[in-house]
Amino acid sequence: MNHDLHIRSAQMTDADALTHFIDQLDHESDYLLYAKGERGHDAAVTERYLSQMLPSPKSIVLLALEEDVIKGYLCGEVHHLQKVSHVMKINLGVLQSHQRQSIASGLMVTAITQAKQSGITRLEAEVLAVNRKSLKLFHKFNFIIEGMKSHYLKMNEAYFDLVNLGLLL
């Protein structure tokens, strides 16, 4: 991992930078749920999201920063319902210019450590079947394929399958 890069929890003051990062990520990647320009949110929307996530004792928002610029992020959302409060759903993204630099691995190590410390016993992720880099990353961390949703996403008149992944901690 780049020595100038560090990982930390997001703060409310990161809303503008996180909004810019997500917009950039949306424009770079075809593997996200949102189409380019479709998300259409601003810093106020990001602030509302952070205001819901940050007070949660189990949910996490991690940022990978280089010179105070976000290059990657990981959101681990834990539902408030008691019966599923042990499950964290992982969403992860790294800018193309910073992929293959162990940023995603660093975010995953930090997330798994924090999840274990907060009593999470199950991690989940959903990845498009064509996204080999992400599938390889989750496999590296011992996630297993638990199922698939056929024709889940449609882009340019083509359908793509979604892989459901899980890890018991």
C-alpha cells in the first residue's frame, strides 16, 4: 500500500470530499448500481447519510486518503433490527487510478477488525459476476459465494448477474 495513504473513519466534515469521490467513482465504474450521473446527490445528501451512519455503534464508513484526498472508501451498514444486528453489508470502491495498490485490502482488514470488535459475526457483499477484481478481493478474505441473482443489472441492453457473498467471522 502507498506509504502516503492512510485509512480512517469518516467524519461529518468529509461530506463534500466524499460527495466528490462518489461522483467520480460513479463516472469511472460500470460495476455500480447507479449509472453515470444518475445518483444526482450533493453534499447535503451525503451529510444526511453520514449523520445516520456515524452515530451507529456498529456501522462504519472508512476512507482511504492520500494527502487528504479520498482514493477509496468502504461502507459497512448494519441494520437497526435486533435479529439482523450481527450482519454487516459491505460496499467498497477505489478510484481506478489507485487500484492494484492494496487500498481495497487495507480497507477490508480495517473493516473486519472493527466488525469483530463491535460484535458483528457475518459480513455480506454483492458483486457483479463480471467484476473479477472484486470477486478476487472477497475470495482473498475467505468470502464464499452464497448465491446468484440472474439478470440483476441491465446496461446497454445487456443483462448481468449479481453474486451474493458471505463471510462468517
